[in-house]
Amino acid sequence: MKITLHGIGVQKEFLPQIGFLFKVLREKNVDINLTESLLKSLKKNGFPTKGLQSINQNDTIKDSDFVISIGGDGTLLDSVCLVGENEIPILGVNTGRLGFLATVAKENIENSIGELISGSYSIESRSLLKLESDIPLFNGLNFGLNEFTIHKRDTSSMITVHTYINDLYLNSYWADGLIVATPTGSTGYSLSCGGPLITPGARNFVITPVSPHNLNVRPIIVSDDNEISFKIEGRSEKFLISLDSRSTPIDASVKLKVKKAEFSAKLVKFATYSYFDTLRQKLNWGFDMRN
């Protein structure tokens, strides 16, 4: 079995757990590769890297059986970009705080790797959204697991985002921005802007305005077999668009369309995982501050 490990800016206090992860993988006779970003981070923190192999992040990793993402949800989103159309299953080891996507706690590394090796896991398919534009954007990585966002670039006046579903006019949003989120992304930026929670298996997008001028404007859920297009207006000549954590400035002349990607992200889940348990724990549902 071949596993690629990926991480970005690994914290020094987590190095003992990384050492333990290497130990467990070697005991299971796993062929280990590291991405350049993880290897660089380990070297920077003084972790012994002799004998560890790295792959260039621009090279294909299609020969790997799994990718283990070491970090928080941001690292897992980056792992999705790394995997791309190869659809290699990703296991998220959580060293961050919230962790909706990276669900394996550092205390459960040994048990999780054992279950991975023995095949005691399931693969959860998460839909991705794809951005189409009339100019090249995001260096070809025009897909995202969480959301696509249009946002004003500075602290000036709001923007107007004319929005269309399959070329049919939906609404003109006077707001600081507009989010199109997948079910996975419904627990992210969209949630903080008042969007609804959507279970991962739902075949939907949610369109959520950011600080809308009209208070009667609300998020709307649409089927992900629709194509959503935009025309942007504002006093500024430049606007900001983002796919997950990647962003770039554009001007109003750029044509933008969002649709469901032809491939998906494959996340490794174990029998003890429950999406609803995760919601309750991460969002503190049922938690009484008085107690």
C-alpha cells in the first residue's frame, strides 16, 4: 500500500503525533511519500527527515492508494486540490480546532490507520463545484469543495451581483458579496452568513448573500444540476472571487458560471463517524452555558 502525506505549516507541538503516525505506517509496511510542503514544514521545525521521500506537488499522485491530510479543514481542502480528478480517497487527521472535514483526532491515529489497512472504512463522495470563465483563473484549479464567493475588494460601497439560473434571471443582490456553497460548504462561510445546513449527500447548491442591503433577501437552495451565472456591478473596477481558500481579483467584464464538477472528492470515514454527531459537537448543540 502506498500513502501520500500532505500538510501545510504543521505546528511544532504536533511533531510527536507525526512521529507516531510514521511509526504506525512503517509497522504496517506502508510505502510513504510526502508532499514538498509537508517535508519543508517538518524540516523547518527540526523533525528528522532522513530517508523520507517527497513528491513534487505538481506531479501526479495517481499511484497512491490514499492521501492523509495532516492539519485542519484548510489542509484537507488543499488536499482535494492536490488529488483533483484522480479521486484518491483522503483521510483527514485533525490538528486544527473545528474540524468538520478532518475528523480523525490525534488520539485515534493508531486505531484509524489499523482500520484503514484492514479495509474497515467507507468512502463518502462529496460533490465539488466548478467555475467556468472566459479567461484562465486559479492556474487551472477551477474547482472547490466548499464554496465559490464573489466579494467586494475593499471597504468601499457594496456591489451588485445579477444572478441567473440556467440563464433565467433570479435576483440582483445588493450586498458585500455572494456565496455559492456545496452541501459540504454549508457548514463554512455560508453558515456564518445565515445560510442553512445541508447534509453531505444532498444534490444541491445554496446561494447565500453576504450582508445584503435588503433584509428580505434570504439564502436559496437550488439543485446542483443547474448552472449559475453572474454579472457584477460596483463603483470599484475590481472585485474578488474565491474558490475555498484561493482568491484572485477580477474586473466586471469577466464572465463567470458555476456548475457541478464532473468528479468528486472521496473522503475516508470509519464506523464511529456520524455527521450529526459532528454537528452537535462542533456547534455545541444542546450545550447550556449556565451549566
